[in-house]
Amino acid sequence: MPVRLVNRVLQQSSGWPILVGESALDAEQLEYFLANEFLAPMSALDLVALDTWLNGRLIELTTPALLPLFNLVRPALRDAMVETMAYRRSLPERAAELAAAYATLGMLTDAISTWQSIGRFEEAFAAFDAGGGRFYLYRHGAAAFDRVLAGFPAEYALGNDTLVMSLAMQALKHGEVTRARRLIAERFGSGINDLHSVFSHRGRYSTDLLAFRVVMLIYEDYLLTEDLLEQVFSTLADLSIDDHIVRGSFYNSVLEFYIRGRRLAAAEDIAQRALYHYEQASVPMLAFYISLHQALMRLLMGDANSARRHAEQAARYLDAVDFDSPGDARLLALLNACIDYEGGKPEPLARFLSTELDGFVHGEIWPSLIEFALHYGSQALSEHFSTLAARNFLDRWRVYQVSNRQFGVMIELREAAILQNANRWQEAAEKTAAIGTRITRAWVAAAGEELERLKNRDDIVQAMVWLRHIVYEQPTRPHLERQLGFIIGNLNLTGRQRLGAEVWLAFVYKRQRNLSRARALLQKVFEEAARLGAIAPLAEERVFLSELIEQRRIGEYLEISAPVRQVLRRLRDGGLPNSALGAQNGLSRRETKVLIMISEGSSNKFIANALDLSEATVKFHLSNVYRKLGCSRRREAISAARALGLLS
């Protein structure tokens, strides 16, 4: 061979004669050669490693010197690999060698599936148990969890405690609570679904089953009493101090009940304990859920700034997960959108509700997440789209949660609040009265210290809906100021609820002509909102704030404080009218600016640069302008604005 060709030929063939000149094999011959002369003698471990590499996964090969050849013959090598693997899987002993190789390389799902394919279910279960057992889902992902559970015959699975609990967990993840309860009842007896019996006689059940039964409580429509919660906590004594994933899941389970009971300080302590155990167990997926809950709790407190820090930590945990989890990525996207909304930026949440809602509604959701989604979603839709859009949103949840009473009450109360925001007070009162609980309008009107002692989440919300109605209709009613003081002093209120109630109290002071107290309280509320980065709770009280801020002495007093001015600006940008003109046409200050600029011929890009916004945000404001003016195009919007006297 001429010397000048040597380098070119070496580059083309990596020194393999079968790839050079007249001796080069065609594709069919090459595949035959690779299958029979190259792959056939390989050990199961080397073969699995090479197969994994061919499928695009990063893995260290035992023969790295051959990588140049592998790249040259990759298509033929892939076809040869398919043939070789199929042949070995057809022979039980060779398939068992492949399963062991998969396990050695940490590819447990493939190992389990291979054991299952040759009917060796004991080995398959041993690998499943080693990979986390009923926690396999959180270590390897939902797809892997579903795949391995599907590979066990029903007769085998239903006779194995761990597999039954895993199947029940799978059912819970798909929202099939009834199926989960039936599975454990058929395996462990009907008494397993009687919580008082289970935790009063916990010696009848294994520690693992008791721990799982606690986890199930998250998904069941069940309100824990103090006595039962104490019995549940007694199971901790039975858990090994080093069984971090089980202990973490115990704390994770009871966390929901502390949040639901608005015992947020205790909930924070529970969350920290769960996070410690999950970090010790090295399960970032479960640690992600705890950080998500911590962010939710901060939002309930009205502290958007702290919520953002927890959301950033949740994102770091999710990044550390080794498998794709699109549903959890969607939860994080919703959380971040709600934090932005809380801080006065509605566009991300509006975009999420437009594009991601279907996937969210039909995914796995816990009670605290449903409350969170109901509140923020309905508020955003009512403020930036329409009351009808918000009610349709709630209707979708009503269908999805039809069998769950706690969510049914939550949805009805949320719809009543949306109707109040739309100045449909009588409708709101009729809907609230139809719920049929002890918290009637008459009860609230006569209540005093009882308001301070309310504990149940829905009782508090219903009492506040009635109080809000009374404040709107009868702000000078005797003793109303005192009643609002009691509800504000209730330690079970969230920070968001307390901000709202303080706005109502300021409104009452104003109507009582006590402007000094009204403006001092309003300044305190606004400065607290500025410190916490919480604009959304105030935005929902625009029916009261508009009148308060338009009062000259109050408005001028508020403008003295820099933090208060910042809150006022963000409220006006988000839709709070800042003039009589704004009150008449319903446009926010930002929407009015955009309308003026398009009337001057500005493009979306120019407006975005001038107002320091993204083009998507400009389009969002424009869509609101069109909707509020009843138009569909720029020219129509400009004409309508001129007809209404908004433009000269």
C-alpha cells in the first residue's frame, strides 16, 4: 500500500482488514461476522455493557480500545446485538446470566424483567426488594415501577406482602383509592381499613404494613382526630432508627394533616424531620416533595420570598433525580408560576393554566396541592380572564374530586369567593348557605370569641366568606370591628387570610370615619406585604382597596412610604385602578400603557423594550385589553378606546 494512503485507510478502518479494499464485507456479511465471531464469545457482562452503550447510555466499556471500530460499524453492530440478545434470552441459563449482568451494572429494572421473562420470580422479587421494594417508585421512576409490577403474575403478586403494598401504592398514584383499599383488605383482612382498630391493635400487623397504612392516609378522605394522631405517632417507636426512608415517609404522611389543620409551625418541624431522613436515605425524589411542601406552607403564610427559596431547593433535588419525572416537573412549574403570581406577575400562571392544566388535573395530587391549585388558579382566571373561566376551572375539579367531600366543600367555598370578587354577592351568599354546615351567616353574625377558636380549615374559610359579605353590606354594623379582631387573632389563619381580614378591618374603620386607624392599619398591611413579596392576597381585596386608596387622606398617607409605593405600583400594574378612568374601563395601568403605545403605532417588540417586558408579556396584556374592550384586533381596540374617551 502506498505510504500516502496509510493514514487515510487507518482512519477509515481502524486497522480492521474486513473494512479495507476488496476484502471489505458487505452489510449482511459484516452483521453475520459481528454476531458470530465478535459478540457470540463475549461474557454476559461485556455484552450487556456494549448493548447499553449502543443504546446511548453512558457506561464504561471493558474494551475501550475498540471504540473506534464500534463507531465505524455501529449500524451493523446494533443489528447484530439485537440478534445476539434475542438468542441468549431464548435460553433460560443464558438469560439468567444476562439478568445477573444487569444487576451487577445497577440496571435493576432490566434485571427484574429478564428474571421474570424466564419465570424465575423469586430472583426477580429479590432484585425488586433490593432496589427499594415498595419505594422502588421513588428510586427508579414511575415507568420502571409500573413495568416490574406488570411482570409478576397476579397469583404470585397477590400472595406477597411487599408486592401487594406496591400495587396499592400504584393504585393510589393513579387516583384509585378504592382499589388500593380493596387490595390491602384482600391480603391483610378487612380490619386493615379500620384505622382505629389498626393503630389500637398494631401488634397484629407488621411494622412495614403499619408504616404503609400511614402513607395511605395522605390519599384518603380522612380527618385525623388528636387521639388517632397520637396513636399513629406511637408507631414511630416500632420503626428502626436507621430505617431512614420509612421514617421519612412517616413524617411525610402526617405532614399533610398538620398543613390541613393550619398548624404550620409544627408542620415545618415535621417537614425538617422528613427531609433529614430522606437525605440520609439518598432519595432526592422524596426530598423534592418535602421542599415543595415547605414552599406551599410559605405561600400559605403569605411569604413569597421564602417560598421561592424552598422552590429553588426543590429544583435542585429534582435535578438530582436519575430518571425523567414530567409530572413532578409540572408541579414545580406550577409552584414557580404561583410564586410569581403572589409577587404580582400573572403571566406565568396564566400560561400554565392555558397549556398544562389537563396534565396537572389528571396527575397525582395531594390535598394541600389541590387547595393550592384551586385558590391560585381560580383567582388568576377571574382577575385576568373572566368569572366564567374561573367557574369552569372549578367545575373541572368538581368532576375530578366528585367522591371526596373535603374537596367538594373547598371548591364550593372557593366559588363563593370568586362570585364575591365579581360583585355577585347575593349569588355568593346562596352558594355558601347551600353548603349546609354549622357555620351559617347567623352563626357568624352572633359569634365573638368563637371566631378566634375555629380550627377546621373549611370552617375558617366559610366564616371568613360570611364575614367578608357582612363587611361589604354592613360595614358600620355594631361589634363588627371586634369580630374582625377575633378572626385576625385566630392562630390557625394563614398569613394570606390574615392580610385579607386586616384589609376588611381598615375598610370598616374608613366607613366609620376613623381615617387615622384605617390608614395606619393599611400602611402596616402594605409594608408586611412588601416584606413578604405578597401582592396576590391584596389583589383579591380590590373591591375594598379601591375605595380605601381613592380616599385622598389615606392615599396621600400611603404614598409617603417607599415599600408601600412599590406595592401600590404592582397592584395597579396588575389591575387595581389608579384613576376614575381606570375604574370605568377595567384596564390596569400596564394595560392602559400598552393600549396608548399601540395607538401610536408601536410594535410588540418596541413596547417590550420600552416597558422592559418580554414580547410574550406584551401579548398577554394585549389579549386582556382586547377582552375588556370586546375586540379582537389592534385597529378595533384603538377605535373602541377612542369612542370611550380613553384616547384622544
